[in-house]
Amino acid sequence: MGTVFSLDVRGPRAHEAGPAVEDAVAWLHRVDELFSPYREESELSRLARGELSAGDCDPLIAEVLLLCEGAEEMSDGWFSTRYAGGLDPTGLVKGWAVEKASQRLAEAGAADSCVNGGGDIQLCGRAGPGRPWRTGISDPLRPGRLAAVVEGEGRLAVATSGTAERGCHVLDPRTGSPPRHGLASVTVLAEGLTAADAWATAAFARGRSARDWLEALEDVEAFAVTADGGTWSTTGFDKFTAG
């Protein structure tokens, strides 16, 4: 998927997690083989070129495309798999893959874990006894610095869309061009990374109206950095702010 993944397993059974980690890594490689737009032979690439029908593809393709349809509807079209005239679900599939990898670890008994896919993170459990997980939100305007630090335990996903890592790679689905709205990044917190990844993508594309839209989503909080260095956050974001 054109990025780096890392898995961090903690807790009293971490030393037994080798097979679970291997299973999660194998899962991520399978997703990459199916969905990577960088692989000409991936089923997604072949589907986009019309060489396969959806019915000919692995059932996971249909699962992801259905999730994308739901995200497009809930975002009033600001999330889209066809913003560039092709078929590209990468605004959701990476978060979905990471969330599924985290679930596999938990089901195998690795209850305390952090799975990071290119800066989009699915947390589960705790970082240590009585210690929540803590993760930094990069400042898109000052490389190497953090704009905020969030913490939480249980299931918590952190997804960011913006210009810091790969420049402006999110396009306005209505124009096919980079958004012109003065946002440098939007970070979304949710229980699962599938939703957080899609909402971060849609929010960055939406721009100025993103805050009101995010406020209306249930169990979702967000933090944004504007192009002029300002910040804003949704009403409940502060409860995740590390003290």
C-alpha cells in the first residue's frame, strides 16, 4: 500500500504473540496484493481496468466497496472512490486493513496492541498496567514537531489526512483538484480505524465545513491544523488530550 506498517504488542502474554503477529502481517500482505493501486496485477487494478467484474473478485473487494458506498453516503459525497476518474478506495482500505489486523491480534489473545499503518493507528487495550496508549499528532507546518498528543485505552483509532507526509494527496471529489480551503491536516478519533480513516479523508476534502459535520457524527472527535498555523477541535476532543 505504499507505506510502512508497525505492530507493537504489550501485556503479560506479549512473549506468546509471535504467531498472532505473523498472522496479522500475512493479512496485511494479502490486502496489499488485492488492493494495491501500485500493483498492476492486483484485483483492484484489474477491476478498475475492466479486466474483472466485481463478482469475479475476492469477496473482500466487495466488502470494501460496500463500506466505501456507505462512507460516500454518510459524507454527502466528500468521500469518494472515483474522485480521480478511476477506482481508488485507498481513503478507507488502509484503515480497514489495520483495524482487521488489530482484531486478529486481540482474538489471538494479544489484548494490548498498537498497529500503525503509515501514521494511522489502531489502539487496543493499554500500553502497560494503568497506562493508556499515547500517540502524537504531527504538526504539518513544522516537521519533526507535534501539534497535539492524545491518549486513550480500550479501542481507539487515530487517523490523519493532510499535507505533512505526502503533500496534498487528498482531492476534492467534486473538482478532481486539491482542496482550496486553508486546512493543513485533520485528525479523527473513533473506535475503529475504518471509520476514522474515511472520515479524516472526507473532512480534509470538505474543508471549512468539516468541523460542523464532524461534530454531528456519533462517537467521533477531531483536531485540525489550519494553513496559517491555527487549530480547532470538536467539543469532546479535550478528553483525549494527554495531560
